[in-house]
Amino acid sequence: MRRSHIKAVFLKELRETLRDRRSMIVMFGIPLVLYPLIFLGVAGLGMSRQKQISEHVDLVAVINPSAAPELFHRLEISKHMRLYTPSGDAREALADRRIDGVLILPDSAQQDALASRPVTMTVLVDRSRTEAAVIERRLNALLDDYERWILEQRVNGEIDAQLDAHGVPRENATEPSTQSSIKRIFSPIDRDVQDIASGRQRFGKLLSMLLPNILLLTGMLGAFFPAINATTTERENGTLETLLVSPVSRTELLLAKGSLVLITSLATAGLNLVSMSLVLWRTFSVMDTPALHDLQIPPLALLLTFVAVVPSLIFFSALVLSVGLFARNFREANSYATPVMLIPLISVAVSIAEPQVTAGLLVTPVVSTTLIIREVLTGHAQAGAFILSFISSCCYAGLMVSAASRLFTNEQLVNPAWEPFSIGGLRRGLTRMRPRLPAIDEAIALFAVTVLLLFYISPEFKKHGLLAAVYGNQLLLFVAPTALFALAGRWRIRETFSLNRVAPLTLVAAAMLGIGLTPIATALSRLQSHFWPADPAQSEALAELFVLALRYHPVLTISSVAILAGVCEELLYRGAILCAVRKSAKPLTAAVIAAALFAIAHLNLHGLPIRFALGTILGLLLLRTGSIYPAMIAHGCYDAAQLFMIWQYLKADHWRTKSDPTESLAILQKTDALLIPAGVLLVVGAVLIILRSRRADAPLVNSNASALQVAVAK
């Protein structure tokens, strides 16, 4: 055995391994980057959920509260529970998640308890909900405290006095009958904890712990091998070149291959859905446990579960197609399978953490699918949440399909040495890329990144006050991603963001428009609240945030919000997004789409109509003037006027403090009736000036600008 030969072969293999940058990325990138990100995300989600549960104030309905005045008083002063009186049946309110628990007291409960007579208090909870265990524990702690008070009242000093009160002779204190009387004095209050969850909800709770991960994982497995055979194997065997030179276009080839991959993925997931449901149902139904005998799940819930997972499976199908396209051989494709297969495991982390459904989580990939499946299976799904989750998942699926299409149509696809994700290849691609306008998929990707950043990072800014939230959100979460996308995509800055000069009178009219819209929008918001009340907790938190900032830093708050929101948000929505959408849609349609995204990004369902209307007006203003500057001025003046009105009302009402958020909220929605006609006059005057004004120079957005202006003007 010659060590020199072994060393030579070893160094040769080591050199080839180090030269294979793709394998090095998989080897070192996964343990150093992907695993920490996944575990940090899971830990952060779990800690956030625990903190949310610990800080949440449970709404408890008490039936017959006059039967136990002391218990009712203890519930009123509790820090973690609040008394709530439902308008209808308490059981229905608990099932609809309007309240968190129900406490039923029998007649003369406290009087009977003090007299050592048997008393049974009933606790109703819904164990299909994640927080049911916490609510039950808090109610039991409340009853434990109340029980100690009852025992103290029974004893009331000396045991002999209690024996006399119950007619027990002192000389007979050691007799068995006397001992039973003493035990009755110290007997606890009986409790009957009832679970109102139906068999469907209990079975759905069990399924929701397993089914999302099984559907996503098996769906990806069903898509992976057909995708590799349709891309990597053909590329390795040399048959992909033959297909590319055939009369069939590349888009048609991609759709054909992608359809096959998607069908196999859907079929695999559907079969596993039916099989897993039947196996679990049969297993639990034969168990010798009465609570498990009535387990059932309606076929409609299973159908909705399958519908909810379809966009994610489209996303995974496009993802594995992309993996197969840039993998040079089957061995390399298998090495890429490891990080790709980790993506469905996110659903396991979500199932363990059991976070509460929020708008931010409903727009997060994979997480939204897991949450909506849980809500569907437990019978708590709402149409709005389902639609939001489905649309966001479709958005991510469309982005991944677009990425696969860009990869498939690249001329370097058949080049064995092509490395699309290498640093050198990326640098060369950027230098060769010609300046252009943003594509529609780039705009959607930018919007998705911004929304996710707002959900995960913005709450940290809000902890430090309104000013920190404004500066952090606008500069880091709006401007920074937009600038990075513009730099990476080599967008034409002036045309993309409509940085064209306009007449000074047009800017004055834009300021009039923003100021005039303020009282009108506030009045419409108050009118909307009569028919569609806002979430009290969210409204109070918002009121507290603004009131504190305006109380201590009024000028800085008004100027910062007006300038930063007017500039940063308009660069994103009326700049990059509107420009990209205008390439594929009519001007009015593009303005409406950009306005819808502008309203959705605020993650506030109650404020969506007003923000959508404002966004549409700002979009039309840009289309009419050909410049983003009037939209910035109108947006900034709208925010400034709104905050100035609030500041004036706060001064007049002697500065409501944060300890009175309800009154502060009323001030935020306050508008003098005289301001509404003044606002209408300002809006009408601004519109007349804008329609008669002309631009200082022509916009360079596209060749259809003049036709676009004519269409808007008409």
C-alpha cells in the first residue's frame, strides 16, 4: 500500500469537491443558515404565543352571578379575566369564540356553600381551541381562591363555635357522626367541567396536529420525482435539447411538464388525506373511551382542507421544477432535496406552537395553509380568513411559477457549466442586464416581502412608541426593500417612480386635495363604525399609541408621519407597484390594484375601505399628472391634517391620558360638522385645478402615456 498514491487520489477528490460550489452550498449552507433560521423561527413563534396567552384577558360569562356575590367580585378584580355579558345564549357565544369560558352558578350557591350544603358549579370550555387549557386553569384557580374564602367563613375562628352553630355537642366531637359533620364543614365545592366541543371538533383537533404536515410533505414527494425526471434526467441524458429545438414553445413545454408534476402532487396529497382520515377515524372509534366514540368529520371539511392546500402544492411543484432545472445531474438534484424537504416541516412547528390566527400569519407561506386547515377541521374557519390565506398562497405560488418560467426560458439552460445561483454568475448577469421597468412578478414579490417584514418586525418598533414605528417602518420596511429590488433589477429610476416635474399650482392643488379629504374620510369612518364596529382591542391600542405621541411630541409626530408616509409609501405603491401593473393592465385597473395592495398592507380589516378609496384617488392623481410628487404631497397633507385635528381635539379635551383609551378613541374619530363642507370645497377646487393644469415635462413611463392621460381625463 503506497501512501503517496492514496494522498494523490485524496487531494484530487478534495479539489473536485471544493470546486463544486453547489455541493459546498448544500453542505455548509444548510447547517449554518437554514437550520438556525428554522429553529429560531419556531422558538420565536412559540415564545410569542406563550406571551400572548399569558397577557390575554379572557372573557368569561357568568350565569346567575347574584348567587355568589363574593365570587362575582373576585372575577371583577381579576387581572387575567373580565366579565362579559353575551347578547344571546352563552353556549353559542362560547362556540362562536365571542367569549372564552362560561361559569354557571346554581341558585343560592354562596348561601348553601356557607351552610356546608353541597354546591356544584359548572365550568364550560371549548377544548378544540388552543387556549382552552389556560382558560380552564384560570377558572379553577379563581374557584380555588373562592373555596378558601368559603372555608375561612365556615371556620370563623374556633372549631367549637362552628360545632355549636351546626348543633354538634362538644362532648361528642370524637364520635363518628361528629367527625362526619366536621368533614362536611371543610368539604370543598364540587365542580363540573364540561367540554362543549363536538365530536367533529375533537376529531378535527387531532387531525390538525398531523394532517397539514402529511399533506404538504407527501404532496412535495409526489411532485419531486416526476419533476426530476422531466428536467434533470432529460438534461443529463441529452434529450432536453431535442425538446427545446422542437416547434413547441418553451412556455408550452413548461406548462405541460408542470401540469404533470402538479397532478401527481395533488393525487398523492388527496390519497393521503382520505387514507389518513379513515385510519384515524377507525382507530379512535374502536377505542374503549366514551369521549372518542362520536368522533366524525364531514366530507365538506375534508374538501375545504384539500382546496386550502392546493396553492401550496402549486408552489412546491414549481419549486421542485426549479430545482430540477438548475441541477446538473440526478445526484446533485438529490442533494438539493434535503433543504427543499425541510420546508413542509414548518407545518410541524406551527402545529406544536398552535399560534392564534392573525392577518400576518395568514399571509405567511406554509404557515397560512397550516392554520387554515386547523380552523377548517375544528369548525372555526371564517370565510375572510380562508380567502386571505388562499389568495396569499396563490400569490406565492404564482411567484414561484414565474421564477421557474424565467429559469426555463434562459438560453443557458442546456449549458452544463451554467451556475445561475453563483456569485460570479449573478455579478455578470447584473452587469449585462440593461436598465428596464419592473416586471409584474417583481412588484408582487416586493409587496410580499414588505408585508412579511411589517408583520414580523413592525411590532418590535411599536414597543418603543409611534415615532420609532414610523421611522422604522417607512425607512427600513418600505424604502430599503424597494431600493434593493430597484438596484438588483436595474430599474429605470425616473420612469419607474414617475419622478417628473409638475407645475407648482398642481402641487398646491394636491395639498388642498389631501387636506380636504381628511374630514370627509373621518366622517365616513365614523359612519362605517355604526354598521361595522372595529375591534375594540386593536382600536384602543392604536388610540393609545397616537395619543401618547401627540401629547409629548406633537410637531415632530405630525411632521414625521406626513413626510415619511407620504414619500416612502408612495415610492412603493404608486411608484414600483403601479408602474409594474400598468405594463399588463389598463390605467384605471392598475390604480385600483395598487390601491388594494396599499390597503391590504396595513393589516387592518376595518380601515380597508377608507384606505382603498384613498389609494385609488392617489393613483388617479399620478396618472393624471404623470408625476409621483402630487401623490406624495396629497398623502402627506392627508396624514398631517388628520393628526393636526386629533391634536387640537386632545388640547381641547385637556389631554386624555393612556389610562382612558376609550375616550381617546372617541377623540380620534371626532369631526366637527363644519369641517365636512369645507373639505368638500377644497376637494372640488383641487380637482378643477388638476384637470386644467398641464405638466412641466412629459413622463417617460411608456409610449402609451398620452393615451393613458386622455383616458384618465375623460
